[in-house]
Amino acid sequence: MNDRNMELQHGGNIYDKEVRYDLSVNINPAGMPDIINDAIRRGEERIGCYPEYGAEGLRKAVGECHGMDPECVVCGNGASEIISVLGRMYEGESVIIPVPSFVGYERAFAGSDVKFVLLDKDRDFVMDDSIAGMTESDHPAAVVTGNPNNPTGRLADRGVLMHLADVCRKSGCRLVIDESFIELSDGGEDNSLVDAARDNDHIIIIRSVTKAFAVPGVRLGYMMCADRDLCRRVRGLLPEWNISVFAEEVGKEIFTWSGRMEYLRRSEETVRVHRNKMAEKMAVKGIRYIESSCNFVLFESDAGLYERMLRHGLLIRSCTDYRGLEGNWFRVAVSAGSACIVFLRSL
């Protein structure tokens, strides 16, 4: 597919560094909701038992929350596990991936015939109808994109995505939309294509509990698609008991929680307020940044910024391994605490 080094990096690598503040991972700055503590305690009580085979109870809770049949839900050990399985399913087939985008897509689809489509930097890397045009002409097996996109933080226009979804349906192509940050974006669920996925079985939606509810150590993601056969195939490629009792209990708590939407609404507001503070400071300092719609900001700075931040005990994400980002680009998570103050003072 390509000659790039597939030893790609991720944020959160705090274990070999002296890090006080980790802004390299994009977790909800509002913090973990208190209800998670009760779920963890229930997980502790079940630690001597295997998890529920097939995660049926969890899939039922996810389905009821999103208006999907449980058979149309797949649960994974993080969204990354599901992305990896989809990559295996499309091995040897043609795939379109707009870039820059999450480096995990490139790794997962390393065995596919991938066409990387460079988004326009002068338009802040926003996806347009050109992807739909390529899908019509190239007839790929799948198009893989994020909304909001990682690392740019940009939301695709809903009309653009709906047009692309319609083209995919007509051409027999799957549209894989990674919505890991959708709940922390401006407008939240209003930007999602879950409603369209209920009627268009060529849409695959991927979500991350990790990001939205600030529980990265739990490892829980999920996929939704109206094509039951496809979901069964994906589940068949996953390991038995891939969901721990802790992830199972946390997920069931979250998706049946009456306060879920209010928590996400408050989280969205927290993200917006502190993201705007970051953007204002960058603008004052003359730093070029991409207007983000969610809980992280992509910006361009000098080559020594990463090391300078580390000297202040702060870890940010260097974007040198993102395809389509030439130059000194960095991604920083939005924070509501001391980490944000330290970051802004250290710019």
C-alpha cells in the first residue's frame, strides 16, 4: 500500500517521560461522571466470572440508547479494535481515506489498496463533495473518515456526508464514519449520522466511550450498522470475551443513565469555553491553528515546541506521523484545569 513506517505513534505515552499534564490524548475535560464508580464496584464483584458472552446486555443498552436493534451493534475493546477488524475485512480491496486523519486507519487498512485523498490545507482540511465524486468514479469497497476529524477537529457538513452516504449506497460501497468525538463537538448529536444509518445499511458508525466519558483505561468502543449480516461477521472476527466485566458494567451504566444527555451537554459547553481560550491565546501569539469543532486543536509552531513543553512537564501530540501534515504541526487536547494554564503560558 505504501512505504511508510507503520510503527505509528499515539498520544498518552506518559510512561517513559516525566509528565505532569497529558494533553496528547483527547479525553472529555469535564472528567469521568460519578456514576462510573458504582459500575466499577459492580465489575469488581464479578471479577471471578467471565463476562457475558457476546456482550448481549451491553449491546441491548447501546441499541436502546441509539434507536438501533441490538443485532446491529458490535462492542469492541476500544473503537480501535473495531477499526482493526474492519481493516481485516477489506484486506486486498480498494479503500478511500481522506487525509490528514487518524493514524490508526492507515495501520488498520495496511493490507488494502488505499487511495489517500489530501484535504485542502487552505480550506482548513474540510471534506467536500470531491470524495463523493471519487467514490462514484473509482468504485471503492469502503470510504473511511472521521467526523469530527482527528487531528483537525473539523466537522464535515452534514449535506456533504449525506450525499456521500447516498453515493455509497448506490455503488455498493461502505461509508465508515468514526464519530469518536461527535458527542464533544459543537452541536453534539445533531452532527451524527446515526439517524441516517438506521435506514442506509451502507453506513457504519463507530463511537468511543473512552473519549466522551473520560474512561480511557476501561477500553470500550462500539459500531452500529443496519446490516445485521455485516455485524455478525465483525463479531465473528473479534476474540471471545473481548469486553471485560468492567467495560460491560461501565457501558450498561452509561447507556441507561437518565443524566447522560445533560452530562454531555455540560461537557460540550466546557469544551467550547476552554477551546476558545486556547484559540484566543494562539491568535494573540500569531500561531496558525485550525478552527476546531471539538475537544482538541491542531496548530502549527516551531520545531522545538514538543521538547519545550516536556520541560514544563506537559505532553502534547506531535503530528509528524500524520499523512498530509508537512511542517511542524501539533495537536493539543482541550483542558479545563491547570494543564491549560501551563500550556498557554508555555506557548
